[in-house]
Amino acid sequence: MDKIVFIGAGSMAEAIINGLTKEEKISPEHIHVTNKSDVEQLQQLKKTYNIQIVCEEKKALKEAEIVFLAMKPKDAKDAMIEIAPYLSSSATIISVIAGVTIQTITNYLGSRPIARVMPNTSAAVGLSASAVSWNKLISEEAKLKIINILESIGTVQAVEEEDLHVVTALAGSGPAYIYYFAEHFEAAAISHGLSKEDARQLFIQTMEGAAQMLKKGDVEPQELRRKVTSPGGTTEAGVEQLIQHNVKDAIFACIDAAQNRSREFAKQYE
Ligand SMILES: NC(=O)c1ccc[n+]([C@@H]2O[C@H](COP(=O)([O-])OP(=O)(O)OC[C@H]3O[C@@H](n4cnc5c(N)ncnc54)[C@H](OP(=O)(O)O)[C@@H]3O)[C@@H](O)[C@H]2O)c1
């Protein structure tokens, strides 16, 4: 059984640990976790998931087959410098750190199998839309293992590393866009007399229903939209406003700005 060590014990590490233990993909005794200084958080994780706290970094890292990097980008350099001397030559690195490239990780941790993952916050409920990209040193077997691990927090697409910028813009930041829509569709419905509870429930169910229709995959979104838009009807009146207010342009600008910011971060953390 592979031994996994998490460097960083924050919300993303916890979401993955939660998924792994819930789906019993790996026995908790093989999951080890460490962080910078928050001992209480480590105790909490141990209590909740029955996993191991790394007491002696050197030993845990030497024996680790998979090492997750799960700290903020600003802490990545220090963390990598700290762990580098202890990693075994066969250890695979899986980084969830936004903006830190495989090349940068290689610079600090040496030439070895490295995967970069962009999950999103829905990992907390097992519904992350994640993407992964890896270097050439990752074996086919390791790829399957990584996908299996990531599927415990949702879905996963394998993409080119360059595409992680647009993945970040679409899926990494995506939940916030949906919450923005929820906020304003709800507020608009409330302004016409609906209760907050009803507005919330109706919006959630509308999103879920539409998502399921899209998920079936046999009909393009444009066609689904056309089918619910009868000429002169209410949907047409509503959609017409979205068109007049250039919502499409706003969406393109949103993705453009987010992926540009991701590129800036990557440069900053080189
Ligand atoms: N949250 C998300 O939805 C999301 C989505 C996509 C990507 N990510 C990426 O996931 C990474 C982690 O995010 P997060 O939200 O989980 O952050 P977080 O909750 O702030 O957790 C960061 C963790 O890193 C630890 N840490 C910092 N420096 C360290 C060091 N030198 N050695 C060992 N551990 C160290 C911290 O320990 P202390 O608490 O002791 O300081 C803490 O446990 C980020 O790079 C982020 O870009 C997050």
C-alpha cells in the first residue's frame, strides 16, 4: 500500500483526506500529514480521520510514495527546500498549489514524477471539477493511481500544463461565478416578492436540473436553450435582456482576466 504524506493541512488537504478515507481508497494508517505550526489542526485531522501526524519528517518522507504539496503558493518555496533532502528518489509529487509550475517544482525537488492538480472548492463535498497535468516521468500506473485519488473528490480531466491557466479560470474560480449568479438571481426574485428560502431552493434545483441535462451530453447547450425559448415567451424576454446587457462579453472578459492572473502568478512563483 502506498504511503501518502500531505505537506500542508489546510482546507484542500482536508478535502482530499476526507475523500480518500470516506471512499476507503487508502487505509488511514497510510496517510500522514504535517503543516507549518498549527498543532491543533493536525490533532483535529487525526481525530476526525484517524490518520497519522508526521512526528519525524525525515522518516515519513523517506518512506513516502506520494507527497502532496498543499500549501499556499507563497509558502511553497520554503516548504520544498525543507522537504527536498528527505524525499526518496522514487517519490511522486502531487501539487495542488495554484500557479507553481512543474518546472519550478523540479528546480527545488529534482527530476522526478510530478503531477500538478487544479481542484476546486467543491472538493469539500466530493464534487470538485479537477484537472491534472504531469511530467514525462510519471508512469501509466502512477497516472491511474493519481486519477483514482483525485476521483475521491470529484471528476478529473488530464490536460496539458499550459491549459491549467484556463482550467483555473473556468473550474478553479468557477464556483465563485456560480455563487455570484445565485446571489443576484436570488435577490432579483426576492425583489419580486419571493421568500429567500423559496428563491434559494428554486435556484439550486434549476442549476441541478440544467446540469443534469447538460451532463447527458446528447444535446448542445445552445439547443437546450432554444428548446425552452418559445417565440414571444417569458424565457425569450429574459434571455433578450442577457443579450442586450452583453453578458456573453462579460463571460469572455471574466475567463480572460482570470487566466491572465493565473499566468501572472506563475511568473511570480518561478
Ligand atoms: N482551497 C481551494 O479551493 C483550492 C482550490 C485550488 C487550489 N488550491 C490550492 O491549494 C493550496 C492550499 O490551499 P488551502 O486553501 O488548503 O490553504 P490553507 O487552508 O491556508 O492551508 C495551507 C497549509 O499549508 C501549511 N504550510 C504552510 N507553510 C508550510 C511549510 N513550510 N511546511 C508545511 N506546511 C506548510 C499551513 O500550515 P499552518 O496552518 O501551520 O501555517 C496549512 O496547513 C493552495 O496553494 C491553493 O492555491 C486551493
